[in-house]
Amino acid sequence: MKKKALSLLLVGCIVIGSLVGCGGGGNEQQTSSGSADTGTAAAPAADTSDAGDTKEAEAPAVDEADLTEVQKIIKEAEGMSMEELAKKAIEESNGQTFYGVGNSSRGKAALPLFIEYLQTIDPSYTMEFEWQQPKNNKIFEQLSADSLKDQGTFAMTLIQDGNQIESKMVQTGILDTYIPKEWAEANGTTPDAVSGYLPLQTLNKVFEYNCTGSKEYKNCWDFVAEGTHALFMDIDSEVVGKNFLYMLTEDKYAAWLKEAFEALDADSQAKFQPVINEMESEAADLGLGADGKYALAWIKLWVESYNAQTDDGPICNTLVTDSATDQAGLLVYSKLRSVEESATVSVNNVKVAAYQDGYKGIGGYGYCHYLFLTDNSPLPWTACAFIAYMTCTEDGFSAWGKDMGGYSSNPDVAAATEATYGHSKGGCDESGNVVFDCKNDRGYDWWTTDGELVLEDPEYCASVSFTVGSWIELLTKYSDAAEE
């Protein structure tokens, strides 16, 4: 099998912040890498003066003979407009069946819209489709098996978990990155200057707590305090949760944890200090930075205390009840959108920790849905056109756009999505009065600065997955049954 010839220096998710607060505000553009440092000011992708900006590199000369057939098509497609791609897709897939696979079921909702778009160019165009969403993280096995065929079944994939994407999919040449021309232009760059994956969106998981009692969570260390068992989707059920723990050991985020620890009162510090001291030698053995012991201490306390759940939906459903007094969780932010108010259930029964005055430390973590072609794609032109449609048009992103806490990687699409859905004032009534404060999405720019959102960096996760990952595997998970 041919390994992807193009150099892939990993970057994280290029995203756009939304308006802030019920009254709205400027929709500032920001491009940011999933690497450790994140810029705070608007910056075009071409600006590499800040390590947090999207990485660009001079693309190495690539011999056409070294490219696979799909990579040759990708190279040509990256110079084409959306309409030019659409015509290629119509020619290639009219009357055919398109197979896609992804971690998000909403690819199935985006495909009919894509077909309708192609029919505006050629009304006679037809295409059947099937979208699969493998359970239990089997998508990597499915794609690996499909890659053994000369021509695969799946044309493209929408996939998460940067660690396994890097090690199992990209380094092995199973998946190829395509950067749409118009997406690159919206981010102030060109396809050949972008080195990394193509993110559809960044999603965030945030710390929330039930506020029907008197307990407050004013610091990220409060979520690992003795007697606290925050609800969290188990790291063996959703591996991006393990990537979150990996990222905490990166210097930037370890420093955030240290700063949060230093903001605690003396009594609270005294309770955590023995564990931090214990982790000093562990951090050195794992080759971590100066603040690595704070990261390992938090990880150890978290893994040994969180109450493992199978999905974020039930976590949300628990926290919003008036009987869940003082309980907390780390969950997908958008789940609050689906809460139905009743006598015993309300969004106002929870608070987003990072939104509270005086809160210190990490507010949650962010990870991406990435888009790739399979290297043996049966319909590569159609796959390129579909990927461009999802990342370059509001309609193409609309299957995901209705959710707060999900940020398009295209600043133009992000702005249009915010204008349509108004996530920044999603908790306000028609007069602009705040009804549900925690539903007013502060936006990506806020989350990655003031909100201290930890961003998944595939390259870093892959680099520590064996060392830090093996250490995490030795920790003893909390069991409520054992406590009883």
C-alpha cells in the first residue's frame, strides 16, 4: 500500500468565534491550531508568527509518479471552484450509489442537500447513497478492512480521534487529506500552503454542575476533590476523552492546571499537594515539562473519581433534574439544546462552570470532526465535491449548524451559521432578556481564551499515547458499586 506522499504536519481545528452575549457583538475571525499555543487575536492562516495560528509550510516538491490515483485527483481538485467540482461529480456519479462512513450520523442529513445542489446544475442528476455510523469506535477497523480492496466501498469519511487518525489512517496511507480551494481562501491561504487535516468543525465538552443546592464549582480542581464523582463518558467508550487527558500533559495546559491550583485557598491546596508531590517523579519518567506533575495529579484524581457513563445524553438528562443537587459532569455542550422544561427539569438547574464569575482553570475540551477521502475511493471527484459543499456552504454545514458548541472551520460559514441560529443569544427571549444563561454560547474565540478550552492536537496525542497512555491504563477507575 502506498503511503501518502504529501507531508502532513498536523494542525488542529481552524475555527471562528460566534457573537458574545444576548446583545450580540463583533464576529471576530480567528484561525487556530490544535497545537499547544492558541492565538487570541484575529489572524489569517498565513500568519505563522504565533504558534497558535494555523501552520503553513512550503509544500515539498512531489513527483507525480509517487502519488496514488486518488491523490492525483485531489491535487487537481484543490485548484477548482465549487461549481467546477460539482460538474466533475455529476459526470462521475450520475446514477451511482455513494457510500460514506462517519462518527456523526448527520452526514446522512447532508447528502440529500448535496444532491439537491448538484441538481441545480443538472436537473437530471440522480444518486443513491448510504451512510454508515459504526458503533464502539469500529470505524478504524472498517476503514482498514476496506483499504485492502483495489477499489474501496467508501468514498470518504467524517472521523474523529486525532490520535488514531494519525497513527492508523494517515501514516498507513488509508486516508488522504483534501483542502477545498474556497475553504482555504476563506481562511486567507491556499490549499498547497495548508499542512494538516481538514476539520469540518470543532465541538466542545464543558464542565457543568447542578445548582439547585448551595455547592459551587469555582475551580477545575473542585471537580477532582474528595467525594466528587463527576459524570463523564468513559474513556474506553469514547477515546477522544482519553485524548483530553493526553493534552493536559502538554506544557500549555499543564501550566493552566498549575495556575488554577495556585488560585485555590491554602486548605484546598493542602489536600491536593501530596498527590502533586507523588507525581513529580512520574512526570520526570514520562519526559513531561516543568508543570507535568500538576497534569498527572489532576488526571489521576479524575480517573479515580469520575462516574463513568455510556453517553453524554444521559449525563445531561441527570444534571438538569432538580434531584441531582450538587452533581457535576463533563459533557457535550450542545446537549443542553434538547432539554425540555418541566416541573422537575430545567436548563436553569445547571450552570456552565467557566461562565461563572471567578472560575479558575480549564473549562472543558475541544475536538474535531475531520474529513478525508479514502485512498481507494470509488468516487473521488464526488467525494471532493461533497467535502467542499460541507465546508464551504452554509447549507452544507446546516446538518451540524443548529447546535451550539459546534464551530465551523470556515469563517464565512461560521458567520452565516451564527446569523441564522443565533447561538450567542440562544438562551434569550425575543426581547433579548436572558432566560437560560448557560445556553448563550460565548463562542470559539471566548472558549479558547477566557474559557481555557483544551484543544486536541493529533500530533501531540500520538506522541504520548504510548507513554502517558500506558500510565493512565494503570490507574484504578472509580466504581460506585465498590463504594457502596
